Amino acid sequence: MARRRSRGAGVEGPRWATCRLDEAQLKTLAEVLEEGPAAHGWVEDQRWTLARVTRLIFELYRVRYTPRGVSYLLHRIGWTPQMPQHVAAERDEDKVTTWVKETWPRVKVLPPG
């Protein structure tokens, strides 16, 4: 109902129809995001979350976005959501491959118990 009234009142569209950051700010934001979260104080892990990017945008430009708005903004500059891989940093792929080829066939044929 509110959309109908706003359209009828001559408003061009929803507030999120236009980006509140200009092209130079978007370029700078992409460069800052490439530096990683640790460069901006988040050292506990290396993931950009919507909440972190929202805070970063406010700190850089004093512009407030909702997490959903940040999601649209990130998509616009080419960033996509990704699930982190849960792989141990100490994992040695050569040792894993050797174990699968040499040890696993012997273990697999042992009777249970």
C-alpha cells in the first residue's frame, strides 16, 4: 500500500534504487575489502561478514546500510557470498594422499571389533 502511494506521489522508486556511494567510493571500498578483515582490526578470523562490512562502510563514509543493503552493494562490486572451507591449516595433502593409497586399503579389509 505504501508503494502505491509513493508512486502516486511522484517518488521515483524505493530508497535503495540508487546507490549512496559514488563510483570512486565503490572502487575504494573494493580495494579496502581486498586488504582483508585483519587489516581493519578483525584478527580472530579472515571472513568478511555483512555486519563487518556494514560497520566498515559507516567508518569510511559515514553512510548507514542495512546488512541486506550491504549484500546488494557487495554483489554490485563483484563480491559473492561464499561458505568458508573447514580444512585444518596444518593439513598436509601429500600425507593424506599417501595414507589413502597405502593405509586405508589395509584398514578397510579388517573385520570390525
